[in-house]
Amino acid sequence: MLQTITRWFILIVILAIAAYDTFAAIKGGTQATISAQVWYFSSHYPVTAFAAGFISGHLWFNAAGET
């Protein structure tokens, strides 16, 4: 039961992010999008990109053998 709720929650969050990013691109231009802000932070603060990759790698690397 909780696994199903988690999957729906993740789907809803992803859809909300996509909707916001579309809204931001329409109203504020490409500089207002999430990807533009991620690019800004990663170019000005490279440790954030490294930390995100490091954490993501540890999250998904261990789950590769699990189903």
C-alpha cells in the first residue's frame, strides 16, 4: 500500500515540476526555467553539481541489483 502511494507521489511531483517549468518558460522566458537555474548554480558553485551526482550515484548504484 505504502509503495503505491510513494509511486503516485513521485509521479505527481514530477508532473508538478514539469508544469511549473513550462509556466516559467512561458511567463519568464528561458532564464526562468529550472534547467537555467541548475546551470547557473552548477557553473557558479560546482560543488553542488558534484554533490548531486555523488548522492544520485549512491542512491541508484545500490538499487541496480534489486527488483
